[in-house]
Amino acid sequence: MGDKSPKSVQKQASQKQAKSAKADQKKKQDVASKQVVLKKK
């Protein structure tokens, strides 16, 4: 598991970025859906 070659390091970094981007997108969707619910009331 201790692969420190530049290729694997870059791959891990891009996976981390994609994961955090997905989490951010989900948060934004949750917030947006909550706002819609509040506007309907």
C-alpha cells in the first residue's frame, strides 16, 4: 500500500478532489432542496 510513485500519488490526489467535490455538490443540493421546501410553506 505504500506506493509513492508520482503516478499513484497523483491518482490518489485526484480521487480525493473528486470525492470532496462530490460532497460539496451534495451539500449544495441539500441546501437548495431545503430552501425550496421553505419557500413552499
